[in-house]
Amino acid sequence: MLWGVFFIASGLLLCFAGRKLIKPSVCVAGTFSTITLALILFYAIFLSKNTKTWVFWVVLVVSIVVGIVVGLILSKFIKLGAAILAGWGGFALGLLINNALLSQAQ
């Protein structure tokens, strides 16, 4: 419930002051997207159930550093960052439609 309140408040803030907050929002979204993609990639390809714990922490720290760098680059080149995040949003919407509607067709 706390996350819902946070996301509703940040959504309203972005709704009414979106143009002024475009760079920070692109930076934060790019950072979190990069961290998520890096962790999924490393978990799917390199890590297994019997991997040592310190390997996970190294991968997490490296993905956070890379995510921050990518977020700053995307906020520097705002048109590229907005285009990438719009594509990511379209992908997420496609997954939502697929799970909600098309999976019921079977």
C-alpha cells in the first residue's frame, strides 16, 4: 500500500511538473531499467543456484554503477533517453496486453 501511495504521488507530480522534471525522471527510470536488465541477464546466463553469495553482491554493485552511468547518459541526451523509455513503456504495455487478453484466447 505504501508503494501505491508513493507511485500515485510521484505520478501526480510528474503530471503537473513533467517538463521541469524530465531529466531526473529519465535518469531514474534509465538507472532502474539498466539495473533490472543487467540482473536478469546475469542471472539467466551466468549465475546458478549454487553460486556463492559474494558473486551476487559483486554483480549487484557493478549493475548499480553501470545503471547510474547509463541514467546520466540518458539524461544528458534527453531525446535518446525519452525514445528508449518510450520503447520500454511500449514493451511493458505489450506484455500487459498479452498477459491480460491474448493468453485467455487459448
